[in-house]
Amino acid sequence: MEFSEVVRRRRMVRNYDPDRPVPAEIRERILENGLRAPSGGFSQGWAFLTLEGEDRDRYWRIAAEGADEKYVGWLTGLRRAPLLILAFAHKDAYLDRYAESDKGWTDRSESHWTAPYWFVDTGMAVLLMLQTVVDEGLGACFFGPRAEKVGELYEEFGVPAGYDLIGLLSVGYRAPDKRSPSLKRGRRSTAEVVHRGHWDRHDV
């Protein structure tokens, strides 16, 4: 698929064919392409937890418990996805990397950072995975569990301290689903969001 088509076709898919598992070779391409994302100092401060079969069911037993009624419809479709990929950012990998001699921030202070790149870089890895999913002819949705469930999920799956869950991907073969009502807001144009040379200049 042409790259521009991948970009145009990328959307959040919330319903899947439960009878079509993600082939192992596609799963691995999704993960491997995610690892091609850039990272500050080549720190690569990310980690990913894949859940399939019974492990996926264990996730939903925790994450879907007590869900708000207004989300039940979405959850029904998301739970059909045969593959979940949980994405974690590892801040210490960045603080340690930039305390090395070629960087020199030996105090490991977060004040040196204009933004928390451990989150930024993990997000870029997730986007590469989303694009790979489209290129492979599958669908995916990036979302997060309710905050009060995160501790229980860490305990269930043995996630060590120091890894921050930024969200997860549901992945599978697409089934018909409803478009998000949020799309009614419309996509903002470059004329609205791009500033050229000065903040109040928008013309090309």
C-alpha cells in the first residue's frame, strides 16, 4: 500500500472478527516496525506486552469490570480483538542514558527535558504500529483502561515498577462498526493549526 494511502485510511476500529486471529508473522511485523520509532539518545525507553487467548481474557476480566454503561457498546466490539498490545514508557531509561558521558546530565534531573520524551517516543512507536496494521489490511484502536484499574493490571501481569502504561492497541480483522460521534467535530485544517514564521501568520 502507498504510504499516503496508509495515512488516509488509518482510523480507530472498534469492532473485529473474533474468528480470525492475527497471524504470528503479522503480529511480529507490527511489533518490529514499532521499534523503528525515533527515541531521544536512542534510549528506546519503551516496552510492550502482548496478550492473546486466555491472557487477553484476563485483561478484559479486570478492565471491563464495572464499566460505565455509555461505553458498553464500544467494549463489546473491542473485546472481540484477538490481539492486545499494551505500551509502556520507561522514564529511567532516558534519565540513565542522559547521565552517560556523551550526554553529561549526571544529576538525572527531569528539569533538563522540555517534554517527557519517554511518553513522546512510546507514542511514536505506537503510531508506527497503527500504520503497520493498516498496511497489513487489519484494523486497530488505541485506547486506555480506566485509571483505577491500572494497579490491578500491573499485579495481574507482573509489570515492574518504573514502567508507565500509556495505553494499548486492540488489533484484528475489521468488522462493521459505528463511526465515532466525535468525528462530527471535523478535521482541523492546516490554515487553523499551522503558524508560518509568526504565531498569527497562517497563509502559505
